[in-house]
Amino acid sequence: MPHPPLHTLVDAAKFILNEIAIHPDFKALNYHPNLTIGDAQAALSYLKSELEGNCIHNKILD
């Protein structure tokens, strides 16, 4: 079974994390762990940048 493109999965994960962060039930928890949704969003942004950098690098090599 083929996997969806990684860019698509990263974008979906970023969307879901944003929806969790703004959800009233999440806000009502007053939840403050050491690692936050913002940390996860940042990690996904770094991953997306890395993917885009590799895509550009691969196109240059082609």
C-alpha cells in the first residue's frame, strides 16, 4: 500500500495540532506540560523546511 507524500502528512499534522490548540475543551484543561503543542508545531515546521530543502537540492542534482 503506497504512503501519502510526507509533505501532505506534515501539513495535516500541523492542521490537527492547530485545531487542538484552539479547541475550547483543550483550553479548558489549562494543561501546561514541559513540551507543548507549540513545540510540536515547531518540530513540524523544521521537518517541512528540511523536506523543502531536500526537494530543492534533489532538483539541482537532476
